[in-house]
Amino acid sequence: MTRIAILGGGSWGTALSVVLSRSTRSHEIALWVHDSKLAESTRRDRESSAYLPGIALPDQVRVSHEIGEALAGAQIVLGVMPSAHARAVYSAAVSNISKRAVFVSATKGLEPATHMRASQVIAEVIPSSIEPQIAVLSGPSFAMEVARGEPTAVVLASHDAALATELQEEFAAPNFRLYTNDDVLGVELAGAMKNVIAIAAGVCQGLGLGSNPVAALVTRGLAEMSRLSIALGARPETLSGLAGLGDLVLTCTGALSRNRQVGIELGKGRSLAEILAGMRMVAEGVDTAAALLALAAENNIELPITAQVEAILHERKSPREAIRAIMERPQRKE
């Protein structure tokens, strides 16, 4: 039996605890929840009413607020925390992690201060004496749909092909299909960038626009994602796969998308502070846009959609002005 510690008791972390309980392999799962009151209510009610109401936690999922308790004996550490908190959580976990532990990051975003991907944060924080093995999990996957058992396909990426294959078999469950990939950079960048494009798609809906602008955003958003990712060393096919196009389409069009919802409310004229104050879950795109623009500037890459999203989010630019700025850019070849 494999012991898995899931660090992060939000919607995605909780959903993964449920789906991994259905795996064809036997698992003992510890779900670490940062908020002590939420941990207590989830443990007592066997349900996370705050994040996945109506979804019962399986018996083999143990809920804990103590990170050391959750990590005790864990062979796989599955990180499902917001990118802004990844470094602090992994740093707190170090003293409780077993040698040769396998790390799987399911975080979709960049660390705001350093612009690092989650796998890079893990490699920097976890000492070499532990000999960490690292993989990332990404792809189109709304937590509630995964927890309900709806058919879902995701990507497991690692530079170690044998590790990716082993995790693919470890995590496989009915209606939860995993594909392997060795393009870790491309998978992580795609997972971060699609959130920003989804905010733009939501803005269009909030403004009452039709389907034309959303189709244009998805298409040109993918071009933007590909331009930066390939410049940094990713493979083009990764961006056209599940972690790229698949997750982009889902996040830009799905009603359960938090980033899209932020965009919708911005399009309606609400302030970002007001929107975030009413949200329990994190919309990664809000803090990712600036990090992506910094990465792009370092590599002389233009990200016009991301730039306008950042202007709406943090420079108080009106959504209509941002759209006009995009539409009035110099004409060019596709």
C-alpha cells in the first residue's frame, strides 16, 4: 500500500484525495488542511462543505491540520497549494519528508516574487540529501467534476520517464486517465498562462459580448502561450495537448472556472478587491500575469493579451479600453 500525503485541502486537493481513493492500487491518503477549523469540520463531517459540498470523503482519507502528521511515512507528496504559498509549505514540510520521496506538483501558477515554477521551488527548497524525485500534474480538470467521477484526462510530466510511468499507474482510476510527458517546463507554463487568458475571456462575457471575441482570445491566447513557452525551451506539441489547448479551452469556457469568473465580474465593472473579498478559492491568474510579463521581458517576447489583463487587474484600466488596445494593434501576419 502506497502512502500519499496531499498538501492542500482546497477543492483540487480534496478532489484528488477522492479520485486517488478510487485508484486501481491501494492507497493510504493523508489530506493536510491549512485552516484548523476547516480541517476539523472536514474530519468530523467527512465532507469539505467549503470546497466540495456533497462529495463524501472515502474512509481511507485521513484529514489533518498537522503537517508532520500528514507526512509521516509518505512515499508520495502531492502539492496542491496556491503558487504564492508553495515555498512556505514545502519549507515547513522539509523536516518531515522521507528520503527518496516522490513529489508531484499540481500547482498551476508561478511564484510571484521569483517567477519560478512549482517544480523549481521544490528543487530549491528540498535538500539534495532527500534525493527528491519530481513530477507535475496538469490538464483540463475541474475539481468538482473529477470528484463526481466524470471522465477526465490529465498529464503527468517528469524528466524521469520511469517515474512518470510509475505515477501514471499509481494514480490511474476509473474515469481518470493520465498521459505522460517529459516536457515539464511546457506543462507548467501552459498551466500558468491559461489562467490569465481565461480572465480575458471572462471579461468579454462580463461586457455582454458574443462568441467571436472568446474564439479569438482562445486562439490568440494559445499563440501567446506557445510563443513564450517555446522561447523558454518547451515543445510546441505540449501547448497543443491537454496541458495547453485542453486546459485553455476548459478554463476559458467552463462555468466552474474561477479565473473566468474573476474576468466576468471585472467586465461588469466590479473592482478586483471587491471580487477577491468574496472568493474563498484562489484565482491563480490574478498574480500570474505580472510574473509572466517579467519572464517575457527577460526574453524579448510580446504578450499583448497578458499585458492588457495585467492593466485591468492592477492598473485600473477599463476592460473596454483594454479590448480597444488589442484590436488597434498594428496589423500583422497570423
